[in-house]
Amino acid sequence: MRTYVHSGVICLAVLGGAEQAAAQLAPDPKIEQPVLDPLKGAIAPAAQVQLTPEQKIAIFNAVRQAGAKVNAPPNVPATIGAQVPPVIELYVLPDSALAVVPEAKGVKFTIVENQVVLVDPTTMRVIDVIGQ
């Protein structure tokens, strides 16, 4: 009898743990989830930074003033939504840019043909291109 109770307790513990694990795998409806982009055929970033013209100017000027030595290979696309090759070295935005646009903290950049190309490092997609 004692063996059956012991086995029953173990079985309930295992089932309870499986239920808890399944609950952890379910997406949280309060968190914005990535969506499938039918035009690009890939997952689009869940949250994109929307920059005002003033913020773009501040980022461009901060990158130029920082004097970043960036050597982007010619195969880097400078088109919003384009996939950036994973071998491209991306750089953190200068502190002076982040002071003006703190929501861009997770964004990285490279320079292509005198344009600052902002990239989402989690998806490796171009989220904005800032020219002169």
C-alpha cells in the first residue's frame, strides 16, 4: 500500500512539473511577439525604433563626431528591411546619440557609402538608413 502511495505522489509531481513547463512555453499575450512578414518571407522585428528627423540627425552627427573607424564590406545592403550578413561587424551607438535617443540602446550600426546603417542585432535586419 505504501508503495502505491509513493508511486502516486511521484506521478503527480511529474505531471505537475510537465504542466508548469508547458505553461512556460506558451507565449505571453502581454508581450509583443514577432510576426511573419509575407513580403520578405522572414520574421520581422517585434519592435522597431521609430526615429524622428531630429533624432536621425543627432545619431548621424554623433557617429561622425565619434570618428568611428568602420570598414563595411561592399556587400552590406543599405535598404530598410534587408538582411545583413552575420560576418559584418556592427558597432554600438555613441553615448551622445543614446543620450538623445535612449530607445535605440539595443540598435547597432555600420557605415555604408557615408550613410549610417542602423541594424537590429537580434534579427540582423536594417531598421533605418541615415544619410547626410
